[in-house]
Amino acid sequence: METRTALVTGAAQGLGQEFVVALAGRGYRVAGLDLVPQTQTAGQVLDYLELVGDATDEEQVQAQLERVIDQFGTLHVVVNNAGVYPAEPFEETTAEDWRRVMRINLEAPFLVTRAALPYLKAAGWGRIVNIVSAAVFTAPPDMVPYVASKSGLIGFTRALASALGPYDITVNAIAPTMVRTATAERTVGADGGFEAVRAGQVVRRTQEPSDLVSTLLYVVDEGSGFLTGQTLNVSGGSAFL
């Protein structure tokens, strides 16, 4: 069987780094896109292709996808993981705050997916995975732009699944709760954030990046071709769908 190739955005740390290492461990050739160099990620993966660029910039995205094809010759899996999650009262949210969240959380997956799609079609098989959030179901009041952006990404997932089903390309979303990453520890998880989220879960511990790996590997598996347009809620029971 042909060796599969995967692209992961937001690959420098946290969930993205965990996904890169997991996919490589399953035999995928992996490229990672991030705004910054991915030294720690690259150090854990043989033949890792480090792509430094802005996923919200159409020209940069196209150029980086061309590098993936130059290096590996094909592409099968896209994991749209990069995102931001600012917390602030709605009345204090500026128009630029709103646009920034939408650019990174919703427009970037559109740009990356659109640039990757010709290569997935050429490969004759594909998996697109969008990382959303259980916040869509729990609706924290201080994260209105974030919840709106991730709700939009779920809609994007569903409609795109309908469009790409005939090409043997599936599109699914994974919805974690608040994951313990370095960024979350500095921001939304600080000052009792993790504790507040845990209190709303039936699994009373903080989610780790490794908790999402088995779900990702299931979604991208060759045997998961009948799973598409779905949002898998992996949030410790913070919401039951």
C-alpha cells in the first residue's frame, strides 16, 4: 500500500505536535505548518517537513502546499488544528478581535483545505479533520467569537463532506474540551480555568493532548471511509449529544 502523507497545522506545540508524532508513528510522512519553527516537533519525527508560514495568507498556504508535493509527491490527510481561543466579555470584543478569531479559526481551514484539495483528489483518497471545540455545546459566555468560529467550522465540515463524498474524501471534526497545553496554561486555563472546566465534566481530570490521539487515528484510518460529516465530541462528558 502507498505510504500516506499528512499535513498538520499548528504543529509547533500542543495538540498539533501530538498529532504529528502520532501520525508519524503510524507510518505517515508528515509535514507541519506553523507561524514559527517547529524544532521540538522535528526532533521527534524522522523526515519531518517543517513549513513556516501563515495559514491565513492565501499565497503562503499555496506555496507551502507545493513544498509538500515537491518533497513527498502526494497528500492524503489534512488536519486543520491551528487556532486561537481568547476569552473576554462580549462588550469588550472589538471588530478586529472578532475578525482575527474568524481568520485563524475559520478562514485558515478554508484556505488550507482548498489548496490541498486538488492533491487529495489526485491521490484518489483523502481525510480532512477539523479540530473544533466542545465549547460549541457548552457555550461559555466569555468566548463568543471563539464559539461562533468553531460553530462555523462544524458547518464547513458538514457541507464539505457532502461535496467530497463522491471522491472518497471524508471530512470530520473532533471537539475536545480545554486541553492542557502550554498556551492554555498561560491563558484560558490560568486562574482557575482548568478547574472550572473539570467541574462540568463527568470525567474529572484535565484533558491531555494524548487523549485525542486515538480519535484522530480512527478518523483518518482507511477503514473509516463511511464516517463523514460528523463531529466527535471528546470532552470528558461535558456535553452529551
